[in-house]
Amino acid sequence: MASIGVPGLILILVIALVIFGPKKLPEIGKAAGQTLREFKKGASELTSDAKEEIDEAKAVAQKKD
């Protein structure tokens, strides 16, 4: 997948400004930031849970040996 680049980002921002208007853009940006933050939090919790289960399985396997 090719990168968008600076001209593409500028075009996207101008189109968003025309569609949503200057008063809605900060609200949309804030909502997008909160969504991304929650997604990262959920992903890190999921990976930490998986790591804990792997560590527990290794500990059980070592006890059997």
C-alpha cells in the first residue's frame, strides 16, 4: 500500500473542513483520539493477558519435569 504523503493529507483535511465545517473538526478529532486510545488500551490488555497465560503454562510444564 502506497503512503498518502503530505499533499494527500492536505487534500483530505481540506475536504473534511468543507464537509464538516470548522466548528465540528475539533470534536471529530477529539472523538477519534479517544477511540484510538481505547483501542490501544484494549489491545495492550489483551496481549498482557495472553503473556500471563503463556507464562503460567510454562510454569506448569516446568513443574511436571
